[in-house]
Amino acid sequence: MSAILVFAIIFTIDWSDFWKATKSVHYIYILPSLLFVAANFYARAVQWYYLLLHKKKISIWRLYKVVMISFLLNVILPARLGEVARGIILAKREKLSVSFTLATVLMSRLFDGAVLFLLLGFLFLFHPKEFAQLQSIGITALFIYLLIVGFFVLYYFRHEATSNWIRRFVSLISQAAAEKITAGMDKFVEGFHVFKTPWNLVRVFILSLIVWGTVGAAYWLLLRGFNFSVPLPENTSLILLAITNLAIAIPSSPGFIGTMEAGVLLALHVANPQVSKGESFSFAIILHIVQVIPIIILGTLFFWIENLKISEITTAEDLSEEIPGI
């Protein structure tokens, strides 16, 4: 998928537009963009702190290091496996259940999705013509998202009944698998404690707004540094935020290569169909670099400081005891 997208892009752009746009960038905007990207990961650590708090109080600085390491692994490994590694690393270092920590990672991502879908809905509402081509994709993605959220809400509030239903259904295939899956889900559901009170939900949601606000600020600054040949609307950073991050949510090659560039090109085309593909690709490459630089530098530094070993992440027998289906 990623390879197809890369080839489709490089063979359809005007390279003279690409080099012209790249040479005319005001690179002074890159430094503050980098700072906002780094702040984004710290906001993620703060949000994770509150998702974990009812089980164990862990310093935000420690969580920040694990978050950066997990994003480094996302750059190295395909299919967003760094998200799984994030839960495993914390569980092993803090002596927590892997199922529980993975559930909190999932909750963080579900809140991310809520903000992105709200933003996408806002853009659909005020720019129906520009987003008409994305309507079916957006509705399908929202439907899948609501099914996932609905299942976990039901499992949390009707835990015993849902667990029995899953056990009966899976036992038609294998009784042993049914017991293993429901036992894993019992541990997994502990990570959904955020549903317990409205204040927990509001607090974590506000932190998701801050997470995406820092990303949007980084996009806005980079747009200020580009000299596009055609005008772009003031809300272009919001369009980029919604479309690009929904694109990279799709499991793909390491570092989101291809999917991120395709998302940026689509977002800028929606913002103004007259924008050159060469200019859009130039912006996409620089945006990608800006997002990856803090990840590589800080992630590598923390990986070394924590004296982490790959074996801590890939020991399958530890996972098979807790995670349903492994």
C-alpha cells in the first residue's frame, strides 16, 4: 500500500514545482514547529497519566519517555506496532498487567479519534462542497469507530453479561479459546476506568484537545513558512490535521511513509484544488521530517537511557498469558 502510494506520487508530480517550493521555504518556522511537536508527545504523556492513575501513580516524565520510545518504534516497525510496544514496555517496567496498559493505550487512541471525527464533522458542516468527495469514507470510518467505542462501553458497564455472551459464542469453536479470551478481556476492561465518572471523561477529552491543538499549531507554523503559488484558506491547518491524521491511522509501512504524504496531498487539494502537486509534496516531505526529527532524537536518547532491550518487547510467552487470542 505504502509503496503504491509513493510511486503514484513521485510519477505524477511536477518536480520543478517541488524544487522551487522547497528552495523558497522560510526555514525559520521549523524550530517553533519542532517545539510544538515535542509538546504534543508530552501532552500525550499527561493524558496517559490520568488513564493509568486509578491503578498506579507513575511520573509523567517516565511516561513521556515511554511515549517517545513507542513513537520511535512506530518509525522503525510497520503497522503501528509501537503502540503495542508502548503498553508492553510500561507493563514490564512498572509490573502492571499488559492487558491493562494496552487498554489504556487503546483508550487514548479512542479519544484521539473522537477529536478527529468532531473536527471532520465541523469541516463537513462548513465546507460541504470541498468535502463531498470524502463523505462516504468519513461516514464509513465513523461507523467503524462508533462500533468499537460502543462495544467497549457495553463491555465496561455490562461486563458480566457481555463476557458470558462472548464465552458462549467462542465456545462454539473452542472452549479453551473461550476461557482464554474472556480471562484476558477481564484484565483488559480495567483500562476503561475512565468511563466511571463524567469528570474523568471530560479531563481526558480536554487533554486530547490539547494533544491535537499542539499538532495543529505545528501545521499552522509550517504553512506560514511556505510560499504557495495559490492562496489557501485560513483553516487549512485544520483540514490538514483531520485528513492527514486519519490517513496515517491506517496501518502501513514504518514511519507512515506514503500514507502521510498522500494525506497531505489530499488535504491541500481539498483546501484549494489549484495547488500544485509539486508544492504539496514539498510541504508533505518537510512536514514529515519535522514530525520525525523529535521522535528519532528523543526516542533514541530515552531508549538508551532506559537501557531497553528489544527482547523486553518481543517476548511472546509473556504476552500469551494475558492478551486475548495470542
